[in-house]
Amino acid sequence: MFTRQNRGKLDALTSLIERRLIRPVVGAVFPLARVGEAHELLEGGGSRGLRGKLAIDVVGQTVKLPTQ
């Protein structure tokens, strides 16, 4: 999907995020060392209860998986 950049709309979206009126849904968080497992979860996410985005923690050792 291709979209045109629109500064006004991006500023409005930024404002909504900063005011916490909209928030992204993070379904799981993996450390960088376990990126392979994260990829596997993405491939079978629907059957494993993944809802939302998957994040990679490049600094820490966080592992947060979806609850079933």
C-alpha cells in the first residue's frame, strides 16, 4: 500500500499518541538474541494467541509472550 506523506496528518497522529488517546497494541516482546523465536511466533501468531505487534528489545532480556 502506498500513501502520500501529509505533515498535518502526521502531526495530528503524533498529538494523539502524546496525549495517550491512542496506543499501539504490543502482543509480545523478545530480546534480540531470540529473534528467531519471534519470527516463528509471527508465522503462527493467530494459532498462538498473538494479537498486536511484536517488539524486539535490543537492550535488555525482556520476554513477554501472549497469554493463552
